[in-house]
Amino acid sequence: MLAVFRSKTETLNFASILRSYRVPCTIVNTPRSINVSCGISVLFDNKNEQIAKNIISRRGFSTFAGFYEA
């Protein structure tokens, strides 16, 4: 699953928070078909989707553009 943001800073911050919850994730180039991002996204396993959603809702990322299937 990809978490897509419009800000590189928020993308990197989200990845850092995911890792603090021991969720493995990787910073990847956002596919061109998703043209609402800053160019990078956070890739993580679908089984951790609920943790990611909880982080998004609690932290109020203003540039969050959505989750996409990888």
C-alpha cells in the first residue's frame, strides 16, 4: 500500500512515525499514474493499513493525498 502526500517533509515524517510503531516501510518514487504527490510516497504492507490510518487521523497531516494499492 502507498501513502501519498503533497509534501516531501510530511512523507518523510509519516515514514518515521510508522517506523516508530515498528511498521516496516520504504520511501519510493510515486507512480506517474498518481499525479497528486510530491514525487515520493511511503510503501508499507497492507496488513498495517489500520495503524497507518490511525496515524493519519491523529496527526492531521495537511498534505495527505490518500492511500493507493501498490
